[in-house]
Amino acid sequence: MKEVISTTKGTVVSKTVDMKKDGYRFVTMSCVELDADTVDILYHFDRDLHLKHLRLTIQKKEAVPSVSLVYFAAFLVENEIQDQFGIRFDGLVLDYERTLYLEKEAPDAPYCRISVSRDVKSGED
Amino acid sequence: MDILKKLTRKSRIKSPWLLHFDCGSCNGCDIEVLACLTPVYDIERFGIINVGNPKHADLLLVTGTVNHRNKKVLVNLAEQMPEPKIVVALGSCGLSGGVFREAYNVIGGVDKIIPVDVYVPGCPPKPEAIIDGVVTGLEKFSKKKDG
Amino acid sequence: MARTIIPFGPQHQVFPEPIHLKLVLEDEIVKEVVPALGYVHRGLEMLADVRDFHQMIQICERVCGICSTIHAQCYCQGIEELMGIEIPDRARFLRVIWAEIHRVQSHLLWLGLFADAFGFESLFMQCWKIREKIMDINEATGGNRVNPSINIIGGVKRDMNPDMAQWVLTQLDLVEKEVNHLEKVLLNDYTVKKRTVGKGVLTREKAMELGAVGPTLRGSGVEQDIRQIGYAAYGELAHRPVVGIDGDAYSRNRVRFLETLQAIALVREAVSKLPAGDISVKVKGKPEGEVVTRVEQPRGELMYYIKGNGGKNLDRLRIRTPTFANIPPLLSMLPGIELADVPVIVLSIDPCISCTER
């Protein structure tokens, strides 16, 4: 991974808009658990077979602004991250309410190995 | 009436209809099931036809692991099939969960949810093995009572 | 006008796999589509916790049974990049040979299923009959019809001796002859054209915006193929993406048909250039750091994100499969078409649900 641009919660949407203006294709997002409280969200873009990434490091209990209004294709992967990591996205165009893959019987936020944010869970009840 | 019953039973074995449901397999078994239906292996020579409606089916071929979402579909399909019926579980995943047994969304083999009559091992089973499994199923089928 | 909601799937004869679409209809016309996934979700990315990074190859092969070799290839390529391993030339060419054989298999399978979607049963049978020859090649060279597990970290597991390579080529000649024979029906038949031309149009702009990949993207006129990066030995082989113009189901059909022939030509070229030497190198150490790696699957761009921590288990393995990227374009193709055309359009992106949900 050569070109990684760091970004914050406030600028991630505007940076994505810039990417779209530059003619980048949205590839996908990846979420990685770093420690008990933080996760990394990586946004991958492609233009003429050349990859560029945005890196957003956030707290697990924070809600992340959704980029699905910029790139519609992001809605699936954002729903997936909601399922797997219990992170909330604000302003999703199509929100499955954390039921894209997982039923109630399945474990909650299975991809968080270290800890699941309590705030998100209590917010649901 | 007895003659009619005997006739129905006999003809049923000569032409069982098959319903295939993929419940979370990797596709490997599914394409082998489809390969069975196509020219080289051709299970139509046993009178078997692939149908999409569970109410028409005598045989249920299930591939893959069961997860929390598709178990409802699986039960629903099995319940809609008229008696007598035969359930054939295909592939390592259908038998026990296979390589995915430790994954969080996997319950295990098909027999955790519905009773299974024939188990066909392999990852994926060869078409010959699938045909063998189906024919074994038919023997059991002939011994089953009407529902 | 009354709005009706029709559930499509999860068990449907057209799909070998379960996917559920909620179709909102006005009369016979589709107005809105909401996909419901999760019927095949296993959570296999998390298996990296219990299996070490060598054993994960097996799991990656079973992300999808139709393109298993290519998944394993992508995974191995990523780990090799992390560990700085240079694989032997012969291994690079062998990877191309098996990947392209797989592509022929996958495309023939799809051409058959596509024919089945619009009720052309005999064409379906014909495609699958041809495909059996490829399955024989897989079995003879790799030992298994569906998962010829040949990739390992540092190269490939099996070699192909000249006799075997020659036999593969003769088999492929036969396949090519029969595929050419299909052209008349697949591309020119009245029924096929009637059901596919002008159906499910995806414009070039829309395809780029919604992030379509593979034949779905190329069918809309975008010349993009990950093989152009030149991973494995593709840089040394003559290859140019097949591109369609109209972006409809027919155009995607044509792209896949021509790619089948192209893949056969690539195998032939790779066999003729196959260098001598070792097929694998010894691997020492553990992967550390993060990497994004991509290959071209029969359905399009496949992306792996791998993060290693220097231990034998990976920190994170993320798989983005082509169908996952092709679902948003599919949602934009469906509104405005008739209910009877839905199976044809859905099949035209070559959906692979077990890939999508992993």
C-alpha cells in the first residue's frame, strides 16, 4: 500500500467527493480493529489501475459519516461493517439496521475480537 | 385400492423429482449437482428431473453449511415437500460444517436442522458419488411408508 | 396504479444459489429493488484467527468453488508481497495457465446458466457438455474437478510435464472448436437476441460511478482489466481487454464469449513460453505489514486486503469479490424492465453469491 492519505471524521466526505471529481472508481472499504477502543477504516479507490487509499482512525463508539451519498456503491460495504464491527454510519442511503448478514441468534459484532463498544449496543435497545 | 397404491409406489421410484437447495456452500457442490443433470453424467436416465417447487419434489439435495438465516428457509422447504421424502446431504460442509465449522455464523451440518437419509462425503463429491448417493436414497425411498 | 411486492428467491430455479430480491412492481414493470443477503454468509474471513497463514489458502479456495484457483492465487500473491518473496518464473506461468483454464470453465458455466435463464435448455446442455472437457483437464492436472489446489506461498504445488501440457492443448483445441460452433447460436440467434438486446442497459458513466467490475464494466465500453497490471506472467503475454459497446445483457454475453476464446489463446501462449526451472521457493518467516492485492477473476476484479502482525495468524483478511461490487450496478439496471426479464438481467452480471457474502 503506497499511497495512503490520512483523514479525519470531518474531512472524509469532502475528500471522497474530491476523489469522485478526479474520476476515481470506488473499490471498497476495509475495517481493521486496532485495539480495545479504536478501529481503522480504509477507503480504497482506483483510477486507471492505480490504487489510492484513505485512512480514517476512529473510536468504536463514534458514528462515522457515510459516503454512500457520494458513491452509492458504498452502502453495501458500510452495512457490512455495521454488522461485523458494530460501528454506526450516519446518513446511509439504505440502512439494514445491522441485519445485512446476521440474524439475532448470531454473535454480535463478531469481528471485534478485543471488545465491542457498549454505547452502540445500548443505543440499539 | 391396493393395486393403485402399489402402482403409485412403484412409479414414484422410477421417476423421483429432485429439489436442490444451496444452503451456504462454496458453489463447488452446486456446480457438481448441475453437472449431474447435464449430458455427460445425466441423471435423467434414472427418471430424475430437477424442479423448482418443493411441493413437486420427492428428493431434497442440500449442499453446504447451515447458518442462522438459511436454516429457516431449509426447514420451510423440507416441510413443504410431501411425504414420503428423502433428504440427501452433499459434501463435507453439508455433513459436518467442513472447513467452515469454526466460523461464527455456521451452525454445522444439515442434520442439525432436518433429518438426513443419505450422506455423500467429498469436497466436492464427484458426480459419480452424487449419483451413487441419489440411487442409495431411492432404495430407502422405496421402503418408506406413505405420509 | 397498484404496487405489488414480489419476493424473488431465495430458492429459485434460475439461481443455483440463494439470493433474495424484493421487487416492487407496478403492473409488470419493476420500480424498485431491495436485495436481501446473508443466506450464504459464513464469516470465513475470521477463520484467519484459528488457521495459520499457510492453512488459509485452503479456506480462500473455498470462498467460491467456481474460481477457487484464482482466489488462492490472489491470496498467495498478497502474502508473497508482504514477505518479499520472488517466485520462480515457471511458477508464474503455471499460475497463468491454471487461472485461464479456470476462466474458460467459469465462462462456459455462465454461458450455460445464462441460456437457461431465458429458457434455452439445449444451449445450456451444450455449454455444460463442452465444459466437462475442462473439468477433465482440472482433474488430470490438479487432482480435483473443482478445486485443483495448486497454489502455495512461494510458487505452485504441481508441475506440468511437456506430455501433460501437450495433452491439455489438444483438449483445448477441441474445446475451442466447439465454442466456435456455439457462436452462431449465442451471438446471432433470433431468440437470444430478442431476450438480451437492449435489456438491462448500464451506461459507461453509470458503470464507472457505481463501481462495476469485470465483464459488466467492459460490456459498457470501459477498457479495464486487472490483468493489464501484469501480475503473475500476464505482463509477458499478449493480452488486450475485450470490450463491448452497448452495455446491455447481449453486450455482456458477447464479452464473456470472446473472453473464453481469449483465455484459450492465453493458455496456448503461456504453454509455448513456459520456462524451465523450479516451481517454488522455500518460505521463511512470517508476514508483517499490510498489503492490497488484486487479480482478475472471471467475474471481475478481486481484491484482498491482508494485514499481518509477524505471527502465524493474520490480523485481518478482507476479501472484496467482484459480485459484491456488481450488486449496486444491478440495482440500477433493474428498474423499468419487465418481471419476466428479471432472471436474465440478474444472471447477466454473473452473480456468485457465496463470493459476495463469504
